[in-house]
Amino acid sequence: MATKEASSSKKSAATPSANLSPKAAAAAVRIADNKKALFNYQIEERFEAGMVLEGWEVKSLREGKVQLTDGYVVVRGGELFIIGCQINPLGTASTHVRPDSVRTKKLLMHKEEIRRLIGKVEQKGFTLVPLNMHWKAGKVKCEIGLAKGKGEHDKRDTIKDREGKREVERAMKSRSR
């Protein structure tokens, strides 16, 4: 029994995420964030969806070659698709594949969730935006948000708050010296 415990503790110490804090381990699985979406939209709800990807896209995601800032989610025929999400192909992509970096990708969710989202998107002012992409149990997941567009005054308030926090941090830092 003691040998099983010893061998299992060696296995857990050998994994790279075992020595990291929980926050650092969570950051290690994150592929890309859409910070622009959080600035331009007020996020009401968040949903997690799977993605239908090709092999070269998965390899590029492992290298972090993805851009979500121009992406948005549309509903077609009762299915969700992400448009404008750019996955840049690797230089070592296979010769028999023609990579399309801005290909429309299908998102996978339960029918009930999609129906609920369709009802909310049809309301005035709501849209679906990709917030981030991450790995979960070896699969690529996309977190999408049900969002309302911010007005110009809301964006200015966000900038003011951000600058105020920076000033407080600077003051605290100089005070501790």
C-alpha cells in the first residue's frame, strides 16, 4: 500500500501543472482572450461551447496562433457559427491541406441552450461574442457571451475606472518603499 502512495505522489509531482498555483494552472490552459469584447460590450451571460476544428487548426491553437478580436457568433438554421475568428496556419502545415485562416467554424451546444440563446439574441440589442478559447479535457472550448453593446459614455467610464485603479496601485507601491 505504501508503494502505491509513493508511486502516485511521484506521478503527480511529475506533471507540470502540479507545481503551479491554481490560478497559474488555469492560465496555462487558456489559448486566447478577447479583451476588446469586454471593453465594447456589457456581458450578461456566459456559455461554453465546443468547436468543430480541422487538424491544422488544432496544431496552430497549440502554438497560440489565434485572434478573437474581430470574431462574432451567428445563428443559422438553429446552429451556432463563429465568424471572423482567425487561426493562422503553421508554416509546417501539410502539403495536401489548403488552410483557410478565417474559415467559419461551427460551435457545439445542446439544442435547449441554442433555443434559449436564439430567443435572447432576437431581443433588441443583444448579440453573441466570443470571449476566450481554452482547453478542457483535451478539447478546445470557446466561451461565448450574451452581450449588449456599450455606449460611448460607458466606455469612457471604463477607461476612467481603469486609470483610477492604476493611480491607486502606483500610490500604494510608492508608499510601501
